[in-house]
Amino acid sequence: MSTIAVLGGGAWGTALGSMAARHGNEVKLYARDVSVVESINSVHRNERYLPGIDLYPKLAASTDAAEVLRGCDLILCVIPAQALTHAIEGLKALIPVDTPLVICAKGIERASGSLPSGIVARILPNQKLGALSGPSFATDVANGLPTAVTVAARDQLLADTIAAALSGRTFRCYSTDDLIGVEIGGALKNVLAIAAGAAIGRGYGASAQAALVTRGFVELRRIAQSMGARPETIMGLSGLGDLMLTCATPQSRNYSYGLAIGRGEDLSNRPLAEGVATAAIAAELAAGKDIEAPIIAAVAQILDRQITIDEAMEALLARPLKTEN
Ligand SMILES: NC(=O)C1=CN([C@@H]2O[C@H](COP(=O)(O)OP(=O)(O)OC[C@H]3O[C@@H](n4cnc5c(N)ncnc54)[C@H](OP(=O)(O)O)[C@@H]3O)[C@@H](O)[C@H]2O)C=CC1
Ligand SMILES: O=C(CO)COP(=O)(O)O
């Protein structure tokens, strides 16, 4: 049994906290929103982020980060990539230096091009870091539905320890020392889910969706390999596994964001879709390394309203013919 501090009271932080508590850990969750904290502690629900879902009643929440972090032996950091610098800067004095911190966000910081582990390492250079990623919708995990994910840390022993602490009857963690491979897969699949949703929303059909996701996966592989990711990580739960999930269903917020673009719907007041902020920086990173990533670049241009979906599709189809690699 571990004493776990969860930073972030959104959908994923709440789901992971509830799951970890159900598996016998002592879990305290830090959220900024008083109403979220009160609702978790009193009725065991997070009506703002996981409406209608009953949480494990032993999950406790607080707006006091010091109280949550005191005495913990594992930290799950479940704050979106674009908010991570601000959040960790604010919390750094309270984070025990010897306690492993597991990043559960999926994105690339727009301002710096850093993956979440790079953001945290910049602020907390001596912290032991891990990452958790894979096919796992918050609602599924909070409802106790089964899935499997990957837990990564540069130190394989640490990855094994975190995987053991979080695994249980309905949640199976595989471990790896390929931290960057796990993080980049999670970040890029969100961008590709926007493409998949946009294709369906625009009425291009399931064949176009499958073609885009497959060729998008080639781009993901190229970028990930250029950063040192191993092929088995790219083909694993945090790469192909999460891509399959997120590109297939409107249960994904990124896919449904794409769907809304394709249908020409209003994009204001939508839930978090990390791929929106990640697309442009991912396209820039690829271009900077001379990596062909036309689908990721097209998503960035569509989001930036530089081109329409129809123009993007036309341009993708008109590219010079080549061998499939
Ligand atoms: N939802 C899912 O199914 C999954 C999500 N993820 C990833 O997890 C990450 C978080 O997603 P999710 O929980 O769904 O997002 P939500 O939008 O549901 O929640 C985001 C949470 O982060 C909090 N937050 C934002 N900025 C700060 C800050 N500066 N300090 C403290 N807390 C902050 C928000 O607090 P406040 O309410 O006060 O704004 C909110 O509690 C994303 O990277 C996502 O890609 C990964 C797997 C599954
Ligand atoms: O990462 C996720 C599932 O593994 C959640 O995806 P969305 O953020 O697109 O909902």
C-alpha cells in the first residue's frame, strides 16, 4: 500500500485517484476548486469533471497542497501540459524531493517544445520522474472498467515500483525505461485524433479516417524515433494502443474537437483537448528536424485557420507518390 498524492482535480486526476484508492492505497487529491473538493469529500463525486460517476468513498480531497503532499510516497501529477510550468512553479516548495513524481499529462508545452518530464525536470532537477500513459478514458477508469497502460521511468526499477503501486484488479500497468517514448506517443496521438474526428465530421468516411490514422502513425513513429523512442514503445499501449482508442470514438475530447471542426460547430466552451495546443509545436518540431509530417502540419494549419479541411485533404492527396514507409 502506498500513500499517494494526486495533483489536479480534473477528470483524469479524479479517476486515477479513485482507482488507486480502490486498489487499497491511501489517496489524497489536491484541487484548486473548492466545489470539487467538497463534492469529492461529501458525496464522493466530482460533478464538474466526472458527472454522475460514483467515486471510491475513501478518496479524500483538499485545496491545501501542503496537506496533500505531506508524508506521501508517490505523487501523480495530473495537470494539463500547458498549465504544468505554472502549477509546478507554485507547488515546488511543497514537493518532497525524495518522492517519485509520475506525470499523467499528454502534451508538448507550446512555449518551450518540452515534454511534461522536461518541464518538471527544469523546475525540480533532482526529482525522480515517471510517466503514465496508455488507452484509458477517465470515465472508464473511474467506472472500474478494465484497461492496461504503460508506466515509464528512466530507472527501470522505479518504473516497476510505480507499476506495482498502481496496478490492481481492473488496471494493469506495464513498465519501461523509455520515458520519452511513452510521453511523445501520448502527446502526438491527441493531434491525430483531431484529424480523425475532422475527417468524420467533414463527411469523408471511415476509409479516409483509417488512412489518416495509419499515415499519422507513420509521422508519430518518425518523430518519436528521432527523439530516441524505442519501436516497441511506439507499437505499445502508450503509442499505437492510445492512438487506436483516441482516434476511434467521440468519447475522446480530441476526436470530438475534430468532429466539431469538421461539422463547422462552435468551438468555444469545449472541454480540454490537449492536441489543440500541441499541434503547432509538434509540427514545428518535425519541421525543425526535417521530418515529413504533413498530417500533423495540416492539423496545425486547420486549427490556426490558415487552411480549410477540404484544402488540407486536397493537398495531402496531391503530394508526390512514394513508396510506403
Ligand atoms: N480525461 C482523460 O480521459 C485523460 C486525460 N489525460 C491527460 O491528463 C491531463 C489532465 O486531463 P484532465 O484531468 O482530463 O483535464 P481536465 O480539464 O478534466 O482537468 C484539468 C485539471 O487541471 C487543473 N489545473 C489546471 N491548471 C492548474 C494549475 N495551475 N494548478 C493546479 N491545477 C491546475 C484544473 O483545475 P481547475 O478546475 O481549478 O481549473 C483541473 O482540475 C491532460 O494532459 C490529459 O491529456 C490522460 C489520460 C486520460
Ligand atoms: O488520453 C486519453 C485516453 O487515453 C483521453 O483522450 P482525450 O483527452 O482525447 O479525451
